[in-house]
Amino acid sequence: MNNEKKVNSQTKATKKWEESTGRIAKTYKLMKNVVEDFAEACEENEVSQSEILMQLMEAYSQGGVYITKKKRAAIFLPEKRLN
């Protein structure tokens, strides 16, 4: 029997798009209430969760967001909006 999985055209197209745009899937374990509140806030503001996460990650990696260790406070430094 052939062990190869058949891949449909939509799966192939999605994979090609992800590769061409440099996107990957990541999984994180987070507190349920934080995830639900975040999803609700994104929906209310009509913005995708991935867009906000991407902007926060980019800002953090560029030094635009600083997380204090003692009190777990996030400090967002003013800067132009990331695209």
C-alpha cells in the first residue's frame, strides 16, 4: 500500500503562499482568560490577532517594547506604527 498522503490543491496553494510570504505557524500555551480577552479586544477593534501579535513581536525585537522583570509591566516606547 502507498504510504504517501495525497495533498489537495488548496493545501498546496496555502503552503506556497506561506513560503512566499515568510509565514510560519507557532503554538504557545497561554492563560485562557488572557487569550479570550485578547480575542474579544481584537474583534471589537476589527483587527486580526495575528496582526497585533506580529506588531508586538516586531516592536519588542526592535526595542520598542520593554518588559520589566520585577513587576511584569510592559512599557511601550513611542514610535511610528509598524507595518
